[in-house]
Amino acid sequence: MGLTEVGIREESAVSMKHARILRGPYQMSFDITNKCNFRCLHCYNRSGENPVIERELTDEEVLEFANDLARLKLFNFCFCGGEPFLRFELMCEVGKILSSSGSIVSFVTNGSLVTEEKAKKLLASGVTRGQVSLDGDNPVSYERLRRVKGSFEKAVNAIKILKEVGFKEVDVAFCPTAWNIDEVESTFLLCKELGVTGFRVQPLMLLGRGKEHAKEILPTPLQYRELVKTINFMKEKYLFDESSTTCAACSLTPGVAHNMNIEWGDPVDHLIRFPTIVEHCTTFAGVKADGSLQVSPYLPITVGNIRRHKFSEYWENGLARMWEIPKIKELARRIVSVEDMGRNDEGIPTVWFDEDIAVDIIDDNLLGGA
């Protein structure tokens, strides 16, 4: 039977072939916990309060999952959350397992629980990359969003500690709000002084607490337009000046991003690309803290759970092709902008508030095997 006879375009044959030969995903995120010591106003997955918390994987289940992943030899694996450092010892154990198999292991954190001792132990376990959230250049602005007194100082100190103990890649995530959006350049310069390697900015996602507090924190369309202009200006000013023989900000080789990248992220981009141009072979996978296989953190649907079948079994049964599933395409088509993330459509669960639509690509035979 040909591809067109089963509803798949002939031009997709190359990506179908890639999906069959991929040993595992290129990169993977894992919410090691959704518990959190903060209650940030903008948190898209309502860390500390969402429905997943009561059924998180046990330490033993996480280690079994890690050993299964080690056989797939992932390129990159990231501990997400919640606040991953709340399960610090488990992070170290998983880090050892995955780094020993050749994976690059990283984490995201609010920085509040980072100490020199923990940073050294984490690095020794094979976790080599980190991202700290820093949404402003001063305590007043930062802590208005994070709602924890002293958290700005701890975030800055976490960056210093990670750099001092030997983490070569330490990035910063900056979430723009109505009151901090004019601080993006000054925050970038603070990060530059701290030796940060990457500075990522993306629009506020109208999900979770970000949706609940949108009126208070959401920048205006004009503020967003000015922000993009500022970021483009910063790239020219601080990264390189191709018209000169030296960098505009220092005496380094022109045309090179001098140890610090600036990125404007688009959280909606994958919801447009994945169901279309890479529907038959996605190289990214995400697992929630309860073991559910996440299609996207912004869609209320899961396609399996590692408590039922091993992750490797899901991959062998076509997980790379999950974006072919009609229901997933239908949910993704609803979102073409960040504003659409906060929609309340009848009959569709509200992501991170309601229980997800749960299907299983193995038990329901959604993809007909690998």
C-alpha cells in the first residue's frame, strides 16, 4: 500500500524514514517535580498548585526511567519543573546515569536553592548546563513578579556560584512584564558582567498564573514592538559589528557572538511547525512529573505514560510521529498567537487547570506501530 493510500503525502517519505531510524529524541525535557518554593505571577504551569503534584513519579520510578533513557543515548536532556532543586539528590543520580551514556544534561532553576556545595556536586554528577530566571535588574522589579523577598539576590548569587564552580554554560531567561520591559538591556548588561552565556526573552504566556494575572503583568502591544526593536538593537550593539574590524563593544573578532547569545523566543512557533513540516518526525519529547508523555506544555493532551510502558517502547511505537494524530492537530490549530493560549473553548480542558485529554499511542494503537 502506498503512502497516499493511507492519507500521507508522498513528499513526507523522507521524514517517515527518519522517524523509523531515530534511536530516540534529539532533546528531551522532564519535569522532575512540579512542586515549587515560589508562586510567581506569570508561571504558565501553576507550579506548586497544578493537578500533577499529587501523583508525581517516585524516586525509584524516575531512576528506572533514566536507565531506560540511557539506552537511547539522548543528545540533550533538561530537568524542568517546578523547582528541580527540590529533588536535588535525585537530579544528581539521574545526571550520573544520563551523562555516562553521553547525554548533555541541563536544568532550569529560580536559583534560590543553589549553593556552592550543591553546584559542585551537580557538576560532578555530569550536569553541565544551567538556566537561571532573572526578570529585571533590581530587587523591586524582580520580586514584584517572583513574590519572594530576597529572591533577586539569590538568583544573581546562583549565577555567580555556577560560573565559579565551573559551569561553562549558564543562561538566563527573562520574562517581560508591563513594569520590567524597559529593563531588558540593563538586565542583559548585568548578565554580561556575570559571565552568562545566553540571554533568552520570550512573550508572557497566557496560561496558568500568567492567565490569572494577565491584567496586572501583560505588556501592551506597543511595549512588545519596542522590546523587539531593543533586542535587535542589542544584537547589533553588543554581539558584533560586521562593518568594523573590531567588535562594537570590545576588541574581539567581528562576526562572532562573543560568548553571550541573545534570543527572542516564540512559544507558538512549534505549534505551527510540528503539525505541518515535521509532523512525521519530531525530535523533541517531554515528560511530565507524573510520567505522562507531553505533546506540548501548552496543549491539554498526553499520549501515554511511562508507568504503563517504558519510554523506549513508546518511541519504538511511533512517538516521533505523534503530531500526525488528528486530535493533536485540532488542538494546535486553535493557537496562532500567544493571546490564543488563554482561550476557553467549550469541551476543551484548560491546560494546567483541568485534567488533560489522555490517549495512549500503544494501548489505543494510534500510529500503527513504528
